[in-house]
Amino acid sequence: MPAAGPPNYWDYLHLDQLLSIQDGLERDETQLKPDELHFIIVHQAFELWFKLAIRELRLARDHLAEPRVPEETVPHVVHHLRRVTTILRLAVSQFEVMETLTPQDFLAFRDKLVPASGFQSFQMRVLEVLLGVDMDKRVRYGDVDPIAHIRKLAETSPSSAVALGQLQQAMAEVTLKGALQEWLYRTPIRGSGPADPGDAAVVTAFVDDYLARVADLHARQAVAMPAALGVDPAKVGERFALATAQARSFLLAEDVPEPDRDRTRRVRAALVFIESYRELPLLAWPRLLVDTIVETEEQLVLWRHRHARMVERVIGRRIGTGGSSGVEYLDQTTAMRIFTELWTVRTLLLPRHELPELPEASFYAFAGGGA
Ligand code: HEM
């Protein structure tokens, strides 16, 4: 029921409730250990930011998952994702506050948390799921699957139902990665869309031209570099030949099962195309969108790194309250990448002056269509 009288600050924010829930397992703030209030508030602040990040991520995903995304919608996707990256950047810096907890002061109450752990942060899992983490391939500790773990807890603890409900809902939704791939798939390459007649030939010609330029540049670099550095030309030659083969394998989607190959080739070609001809008006925002997604993942990776360093400082390399190997497990998670193709493309981009000509440039002037 709304409060009587004019609105005031504390009613609007429900400060009475918000400020009364830092009371720990005892449900009594006076019973907390001296640094426990600090520990609880830092965690709660993180979880509030996660809540907003999840909402913004869903809004970005909704726009991008439209069957057709007009040019003017792309800035909205970027806008929501920028909020996510800004929140994550802020969250990274908040570990400084956590670090004012000394190892000894944490030990005074750490044991009572067992087996609770940030590993059970269902909002972090929702974030991962909505971004597009492949949970079957995700780093685990032992055989503990983060989702199955929450599922199991929900069997015995009624309060875990909220966690499970949120997770299940997220798992039924389109992910940002999925929406991005659909959108990339529809991106016109050399003026041709996937539904246009002869599109496969246009894409193949673009990929072939591009790979020829990559091979040519690598061949020249393989000669110039050893001469400049005075190193073994054979070794350098091998390295560049490998880089050329990897670029080829990636753009031809050789790592993907045959039935999905054509689709993946088009998605990857679109990525290279957007990154390469980004100064064309209709590609400027798409390029920014791709870059913002890379930034979002970069911030998440930095979050993982920063958390691991803070943990190392406070508890060293001991086993986590959730039973993992602690810092070792957390460091393994920093190697995970969700948007692998966006990262890989960076390895094979050509300088502007090495790019194949684009006779269809006028197609990408303003007043065209959206992907
Ligand atoms: C003194 C403070 C902290 C310590 C010692 C600590 C320690 C750990 C450890 C050891 C793990 C691995 C799982 C386990 O075995 O428990 C973990 C996971 C996690 N912690 Fe923390 N943590 C601290 C603070 C925080 C804070 C402030 C957050 C913010 C929400 C947080 C969020 C998480 C998340 C989301 C995971 C799961 C990571 C993953 O599975 O990828 N932790 N933490």
C-alpha cells in the first residue's frame, strides 16, 4: 500500500527495509563480528549492481534479437551494454573496499559461512547464461557444475527457489551471443544479404580475396621481420605460415561441423567485413556494437582477475568456503571467453591500405536497410 502524505526519500527507496537486512545468519546486527557488516554490505552492493546489469543486458539483447534491427536501434543496444560495462568497471574497483578486510579479521567469522560461497551467486550465473556462456564447457571445480549445484540446493532449501527460478528463466531465453550471431548472419557483405540470389558466391569471393591479402601480407612480413631483427628466417617463416593457415581455417569455419559451416562462415565474414570497412556510414554503429560487446566481456574477465587477486590477498591459496581449490579455480575462470569469434577476428584484421577494394561502398551510405 502506498504511504500516506507526500513522497519522501526513505519511503521511495524503502530504506527501512534496505538498512535492516545487514543482520547476517543471526538476524541480529549486534551479534555480527566486527568486520562482518563490512563483508555483508560489500556483497550486497555487488548483488544490487548485478541486478541492474542483468536488466540492462536483457534490454540490449531484446533489441538485438528483433527479427530485423533497423540502424537507429543499434545505438540503443550500445547504450544498454555501455551501462553493463560501466557497472562491471565500477564493480572491479569495489574490490578495493573488500580488501580492507584483513586475513585475520576475516578468519574470525569465515568458518560460519561454510559451505556458502560466491559460487552460489545466482545473479552471476544469470549474467553468464544471458551473455551466452556454454555451461557444458564451462570451467568447473571437480565435477561441480554451477547450475546443477544451485538445482541441488533448491531441493532442500526453500530460499533457493528464487535462485533456481531466476536461473531457469534465464536458461530459457535467447542469449546475447545467440542474438549477435543471428544479426551478424543477416549483415550484408559486399551489398549482398543471405536471402539474395548468389549470396554464397559473394561471401566466398570476399573471404577468398581477404585471405589472399592476409597470405600476401604475411609473406612480406616473413621476409622483412627476420632481416630487421636478425633472427632465424625459417622460424619466423613457419610462424607466419601458421598464422595464415589459422586465418584460413577460421574464415572457412573448418572447426565447425559440416552442417553449420556455411552459416558460421557468413557470420565470421560479416565480422571481418564490419571491422574492416568501419568508416562506411552504415557500418560505423555495427562496429561500435561489436566493440562494446568485446568491452563487456573484457570487463567481466577483469572482474574475475580482480576478484582472484583480492581473494589471494585475503585468504591466500587455501580451499574456498564453497570447497573449490580457491584462487587456482578462480584463475582458471579468467581464461574463459564467451565471444570467442570477436576476439579471434582481431588477430587477422588487415591494415586499411591492405584491404580488398569495395566497389559496393555506396550500398553502405545512409538511408539503407538494417540487418
Ligand atoms: C574476502 C572476500 C572474498 C573471498 C575470500 C572470496 C573467495 C571466493 C572463493 C574462494 C571462490 C571460489 C568458490 C569457493 O570455493 O568458495 C569465490 C567465488 C565467487 N565469489 Fe568470492 N570471495 C570474496 C568476496 C566476493 C565478493 C565481494 C563477491 C561479489 C559478489 C564475490 C563473488 C564471487 C562469485 C560470483 C564467485 C563465483 C565465481 C565463479 O564460479 O566463476 N566474492 N569467492
